Amino acid sequence: MPQHLRGIAALLIVTLVWGTTFPAMKDMTGYLSASWIVLCRFALAGVLLLPFMWRAKWNDIRWGIIAGAVLFLCYVFQIEGLALTSSNRNAFVTGLNVLVPPLLGVLMGARLERRIVVALVLALAGLFALCWEGSFTWGRGDTLALLCALFFGIYVKLMETTTRKVDKLMVLTASQIWTVAVCAAVWLLIREVPLGFAERSQDLPDYVSYIWKGLQMYGLNLVYLGVVATAAIISLQTWGQSHSSANEAAVIYAFEPGCAAIFAYFWLGETLAWNGLLGAALLISGMIVSQWSTERPAAALAPE
């Protein structure tokens, strides 16, 4: 098989695995907070990628820290949104991130291309159909998913610059992952863990017991997310994109919400009504149209 076809096959596997992350995380959101899920997932992946940090240059690490901080916000918004809406709906709204980089380009002075206008119309129509339940319904979970899409789009735009300023891409990737894990740990200490004098003796033991039980209950999910969906898939994605064009990759990635819907059906029993199916089809169409260009833009390294 030619290297180009192998690259395409690798990206198809990446997209399929990304689709499984929505139901895998949705399964846990009723018990564990977003910060704990992010911390466990990225700490595991960080340990596996730690060898790439050996003798790393500060410039590579510095850009990884900046990108990782943005990526942390993406995952927090995504998982917090998952706790408040369905896995299907969250996946399709989050998939709108492919529209953000070209729109940011417009804000920076670029010309608004016809394909972006068409993509926006399709995306808005898709959102309306997806959220129509006798009347248009939009909840806090949808807003958080949209914020995730916004920040991931910003992250992609940021990566266009950082990938050209570093010497080793895997150092950039590993430092990003460690930054996400550290941010999640700090966020936990500030917002969730009971550390007050009175709380330490009363609430902290119960809190630790509660979290430990959750880690045992969802250990397999967390290992899967950390080892497979983060560490392994980042490496596979990087290799796949080195043997295919960015446009080909973007079109393949646009099918991630569809993969998420399929896995949500078998994993969680979630289904889409006719309007949901129509909205999903319109959203995917908008995502594909937004990337249909003859130019070769820079690609992101890390998955959703």
C-alpha cells in the first residue's frame, strides 16, 4: 500500500477513535468532574510521552505551554458541556471548530471566501435543525460546547504558528499534554478540593474516598482515554498528516461527529430524531465545505 493511502488510513483510525471519546467521557460525567477527567487522561498520556522531553529545548517547551493552556480550556468546556447535554449533540456542536480558523482569518483582514459563507449558512441551518424540539432549544451545555469549538479553533490557528517555530514536534506535543495536566490539577485545588482548616478534618476524607471510588469505577475509561485516545492517537495523527494533505485530513476529521453519534448509539443508547439527523447532515456538510480549498493550510497536532 502506498504511503499516501497509509496516511489516509491512519487519519481514518484517528477520527474513529476521536468519535469514541464523547461516549467514553459522557459515561463518567455523572460522577467525576471535568477537571478530574482531564487530569487523569492527560497525566497518563504525559507519563507515556515523558521520554520525548529528554534534553528538550526551552523554545519548544515554551510554545507547548502556551498551546496547552488553550487546549485545557477546550477540554474543560467540552466535558462540562457533556454533563449537561447528549453526547451526540455535544459532538456536532463541538465539530464547528473547523469554521473558527477561517473566521479568525477574516477578523485579521483576510477576504471572506464564498466557501466560508456557504459553510456558515449550512452550519447555522444544521444547528437550528439539531436544536429544534417543537421550538428552538439552546441550553448551557450547548453554549459550553460552542465555547469548546471556539477555543479549539483558536488552538488550531495557534498551531499554524507554533509548528513552524519548534525543532521537535513531539516535544511540542508532550509539553502541551503536561501543561493540560498541570492546569487541571491547579484548577482542582482552587475550585473543588476542600482544603480549608475546617474542611480538612470533615470533608476531605469523604471527598478522597468519593474520588477514589470514581477512579476505580471508571478506571478502564480513563486508561483508554489516556493511553489510546491521547498518547497513541496524537502520534498516529502526526504520522498520518505527514503522508497526506491538510485538506484531506480536514475532510476526514469532519466526520468525527458522525462517528461519535454511531458510538453513542451502541455505547449509551442515544439516538437522533429526524431533525437531529438532518441537522447532523447539514453540520457535516458545512464542515467539509469550509475546508474545501486548493490551498494547503498548516495542520494541528492534537486531537479533540
